[in-house]
Amino acid sequence: MSSDHLVIFDTTLRDGEQSPGASMTRDEKVRIARQLEKMRVDVIEAGFAAASNGDFESVRAVAEAVKDSVVCSLARANENDIRRAGEAIRPARAGRIHTFIATSPIHMEKKLRMSPEQVLEQAVKAIGWAREFTDNVEFSAEDAGRSEVDYLCRIFEQVIKAGATTINVPDTVGYNMPDQFASLIRTLIERVPNSDQVVWSVHCHNDLGLAVANSLAAVNAGARQVECTVNGLGERAGNASMEEVVMAVRTRKDFFPVSTRIETSQIVPASKLVSQITGYPVQPNKAVVGANAFAHESGIHQDGVLKHRETYEIMRAEDVGWSTNRLTLGKLSGRNALRSRLQELGIVIESEEQLNAAFARFKSLADKKQEIFDEDLQALMSDDTAPPREHYKLVSLRVSSETGEVPSAGITLTVDGSERSGEAPGSGPVDATFKAIEAIVGSQAQLLLYSVNAITGGTDAQGEVTVRLSKGDRIVNGQGADTDIIVASAKAYVNAVNRLFSGVERVDPQDGTV
Ligand code: KIV
Ligand code: ZN
């Protein structure tokens, strides 16, 4: 790879998934991975294979599906994690194991309870185990941003000798300032004697809103891989946002001595897909992918852009994939038209039954809504990505809401195949609907978030609802879309309850054990 190629390592499916409630099913991960591949991301971190059987299966499914990007699994620096990662990436055309251990004094002493010498020894062993599976091995020094430089130099020199091919320097807690982080990267590259044998990588968190700034400063100091996520999703305040890093480097070619191979017109579709699957909406003023990123409100700006676009625009909306809502299909479109449009959107239909079910949903939507856009199709297909076992299913909903009267809802669900009905009053129709569902399911979960987005414009647009529920130590998101937002709300609540009861147990990658 040439020295001016910047490797884009996307960790939406791993660090992004560590956002509360953002956990994804295997099929959802495969859909996102296909979109990342279409966008020509170099490396896709598909998950943390040792976290659970579900995570293992997801990494394996991504490894089977993706051909053009390297597929990577995270692994703590222990033999079991590394073997699980190695097995999971086995089907990949090109696979990578990413192993990590903490190197800061606070993490080594308080979390790992290991001495620096023990950590170094474990890291070197980890590289040896990983090399049994692949010669593409990445090593991360967790909390490098708060680690001692001398110690980082020692551990990096040893893991490179042991066979690591990428060295990642994470600012795990988002503590660094751009100049300081750039100087850390520069020092490491200068002082580690075998630094020229590896690609230097950075992984910045956004706790002080500096993840992108720190990553870009590191690029100018010699880093040639940036770890990032779509929409900046990730643990706590998130990771560096992929679209911002890519567009900064592309827009300021005069400033950065690197280029990426990203197909930028796939950025907005990727952002929408990730937002829709995780239920994390994109704030309107978010750079590049926010709804207002290319909207000019003030008259002076509008006038300027009409006269000459570059007066107020440094990027072109179409270059990042913004297009005016594309009318795709209508009431008279047939099954094949639906299949081929879904294919173009990166949604693979695997069986005739799946196509029939999608077509039935498409027809019923077309009865309610004259024009069907790509975004509608994406929402329609998200109904197909239900949790593995759909315990509860919405059958029908009746809501009454009238000025001066107490709103009420009556709902019928199937519970493992048999019908059950519930009724409840509420402070509004949505509240009544949720209470009626609770009368049947009795989850007693706490509602953390309720949000509605219009998928396209117009009063006949589908509303896409996200519901976030918490129960015990689990947080889940549910989504539902419909032209009737009360029905969309009911679907989203039922979807979240199903996820709550799917009971996936996982190990946290940052739980401290090696
Ligand atoms: O933030 C972090 O340090 C990580 C590592 C596992 C790379 O996510
Ligand atoms: Zn991280």
C-alpha cells in the first residue's frame, strides 16, 4: 500500500455497537457490512467474536458475505478470545485479528491488576497466538492516550518483533488535545526502532468533542489508518465520525498528504442505514450527513449559492450521496422491480418467501402512500430484521382520541402464536398504546427514549419511531415504521420488547479480564 493511502478502518459494528441500545442482529450487521463494502471501506471490524455465540456468528456471517474489505474481529489478549476471533474470520477472503491490552498505569494497576512486565509478556504472547491464524494482526494499547511514552515504545517494539502488522494508538477516554496527540504519534514513529515495518493507526473517542480533530492531527503526524464509525457512533460520546474524517481529507487535499479509496457517494446511504438499524437519529446540524448540512437558510447565503455554489459550499451534496428523494416505485410496480431496486440498495433477498413477504408489505404501503422512495423501501425492509425469536407480534390496534376525552387504546398481539388483547387509558394516544401493550406483556421496562422521524417529506410520509427500553442492566432499541405514527409507535414498542426478551448474554470487551 502506498505511503499516502489512508486506511479507513470502520468499527461501527464493534465499537459502534457498544452504544447503549445499539446492539444489532446478525442480519443487520451483514446489511451494514455490505454497505460498508460498497463504500470501499478498507477494514470492517465486524465484532468481538468471544463476546457471545451471537457475536461469533455475526463476525462469521460478515466474513462470509464481504469480499472486497478486510474483515476483522476484536480479541482481548488471551488465548481463548484470539482463537474465537481466528475461527470467526476464517471464511473471510482477507481477515484480521485485532488484539488489545491496556497500557496506562491506571488501567494496568486498577483494572488488570498486572505489572507492566506482565502486560508486555501477555501482549507478545497474544501476537503469537494471532499469527497462527493470520499474518494480518493489529495490536492496540488500550488507553495509550494516558500511557507513558517510554513504556509504549517498549511494548510496541516487542509486539512488532512478534509479528504485529498494524499498531493502533487509542485515545480510549477522549482525553488528548490535537497537538499533544499528534506529538505522541510523531514520537512513537521516531523512537520505535522497527516502526517502519507497520502501519500506524489511531482510534479516538469523542468525550471532549475532539475525536475527529485528534485523528486528523495524527494523520499529519504519520498515522496511516484511522479507526472510525458511521455517524460517530460508539462507546459513550462515540468515536471519530467516518464521514467527517473522509471528507476532511478529500476536501483539504492541500493540507493532508493522503487519500482514501472511499466511494463518497455511499456516505449518506450508509448513514441512513446505520441510523435506521440502531435507532440513533442523526442530528440535523451534523457535519456531512445531517439533514441541514447543505441547507442554506439565510437569504444572503441562498443568493450567494445561486450565483456561485462555492460562495458558501466547500463540498457538493451529491458527492456524499445526498440526492433529492428518489421516486423509485409505485402502486403498479411488480415483484421484479421491487427485487432489483432492493438489490441496488444493497438489500439481498435470499428466498422467494422473503420476496413475497416484502412484496405484500410494499403493496400495502403503496395503497396508503402514492409515491414510494428509497427511504421507504429501507424502512419497509427493516420490518424484516426482527430479533431472532419474535415472541410478540402486532395484530391490530384501535385508538380513540378526542378533545376533552381521555384517550384510550385497545390492542391485540399474538403471543407465541396465540392471540391476546389488552386495553388501557393514557395521557395521549401513544401513552395509551404503550400501556395497552404492557397490559399484555408486563415487561415493566422503563421507557428511556421515544422519537419520531418522518422518513420522507409530505403528510403521507411514513413515520419512523424509535423506542428505547431498559430493564435491569439491559438497554434495547426497537423500531417501527408506518404511515400512521401510532401504529409505528406500537410496532417499535413491540420490537423493543421482543429484543428485551431475546436475552442475548455478552461479555463486555472492556471488562478488564485477559
Ligand atoms: O477505545 C478503545 O481503546 C478500544 C480498543 C479496544 C481499541 O475500543
Ligand atoms: Zn474504542
